[in-house]
Amino acid sequence: MISEPHIFLPPVLFQIQYIFFSIPSPCFDKTHTYLPPSTTDRSSSIAEDIYPRRRDQLIAYITLEKMGEVKLIGAFARPFYFRVQWALKYKGIEFEIFEEDLTNKSPILLQYNPVYKKVPVLVHHGKPIAESLIILDYIEETWPDPPMLPEDPLERATARFWAHFVDVEFWTTMTTILIKEGEEQEKYIEPALQGLATIDQALDGKKFFGGEKIGYTDLVLGWIPYWFPVIEEVSGVKLFEPHRFPSLSAWAQNFMDLPLIYQNLPPRDEFLRYLNQTRETYKS
Ligand SMILES: N[C@@H](CCC(=O)N[C@@H](CS)C(=O)NCC(=O)O)C(=O)O
């Protein structure tokens, strides 16, 4: 388990920490520059010459210890972060969000997730929990009602199996399709189609993975209906044809019809711009 951070740096050290620049992994973070270029100037004075988002980060940093009992560290449009947001909202838990610029990670992230230095991180009573699926388990155990997972151990294992399958197999395939071109991209099309067919069969005409109500597996796979079409648009590869994957397609519609979901999504235009930037950088 990740150790609890003990050091709470004063603002001047916060500024020094900004000098560090970590190289993110391909969860699209190499070039996400939705901050204006001036904000990447790490020598600028925090007091006077600061872009609002950065000022927000500073304020969030200073007050993180004082804020409400549940905080979520995430970053724009990251699906692993959104699944945790949905889970917290599903449980009716109040929480505060702190969004990272992953091209310039804050001391908060480095201290709260020192092992992976990735988002999301849930901070509960000042204690960090990292890795989205582990966070979902923690949420389920800490706030059992309403349950996300079924009662039956076999059904619980099945829900976790699909979550694992999609994170390990399918997500990687899709991110590769997004950032590659030509032959390299083509190699991943068949695995992606097979992945879609596998998920379609797992659903087998059910409204949601667990039956009539959404639950754990739906929240974990919930990036598919909104993220997938944007990945297709940016990569130029069309895979998700409703007639080929009827169960998955109906599920996607059911999922997107829920206020819990459609009220909690990244704005499409900014998301599209971000994925385009990402593709441009990685493919070169
Ligand atoms: N297995 C992790 C994956 C988290 C992950 O890859 N996060 C990405 C954003 S989607 C990240 O923080 N990347 C920053 C980096 O790799 O430096 C989870 O489920 O939480």
C-alpha cells in the first residue's frame, strides 16, 4: 500500500517542485497542452504571473489537507478518473476534485501516488488510494450502499473479470489504434474487433452487465460509449458498428441515457482537441 505523505511543503517549495518534469506514459499525456504556452514557463512568479488553473492548483495544494474528507485527483478526460467520479456519485458521496496537468505533475500527485505518479488518486481523510479498480473496491467497502457489486461471489468475480479484461486487453488495443498509423495501426484492428465481440457476447442482450441496474462493470467499461467514437474520429478507424455488436450498442445507449453519466462527461470539443493533439505527437 502506498505510504501516507507526511511532508506538506510551503508554497515556495511548491514552486521549486514545479521544476521537475516527468515523462508520462501513453495514457495520452505526452502533449496534452490545454494550458496556454506561457504557463509552461516554470520560472514565472507564482504570485504575479500565473494562469488561473495554476493558481487553482496552488490553492488546492495549500488547502488539500483542510478540504472535505474525500478528494479525487484526476486529469482532464481520463477515463480511469471518470469511472471513479461516477462511482462516488453513484454512492452519493460528496467529494472535491483536483485536476492535474499531467505534463507538469504537481507535488500533490507525486506525494500521494509516489509509486506510479498517475491519476486517479482518491484521498480519504488524508490517506491516498491509487489505481482506479482498487479505488472502486475501496469505495464499495467504505460506502456499501447502494452496492456496485453483486452479492454472489461468483458474480462478483465475473464483474471483476470483465473489468480486468477491458483494462488490460482492450484499452491498450484502443490507445494503440489512436496513436499509430498504417500497418502498425492495422495490426490492432482485428484484436479490437475481437474485443468488441467478446464484450458483446458477455452482455448477451442484457440491459446492463449485472441485469436491470448499472453496477461495477458498467462503470468500469463506461468510457466505451463516449470515448470510443472520439477515438474513432481521431484515428480514422471505424470499428463500433451497431449491427455487428447489437448488445454492446444497446448497452451503450442505456448507459448514456443515465443522468449520472451524461451529466458527468468531459466537454466533447475540448476532448476532441486533446485527442487530436495526442495523436499528432505520438504518431511522429
Ligand atoms: N491502472 C491505472 C492506470 C492509470 C493511468 O494510466 N493514468 C494515466 C492517465 S489515464 C496517468 O496518470 N498517466 C500519467 C503518466 O503516465 O505519467 C488505473 O486504473 O488507475
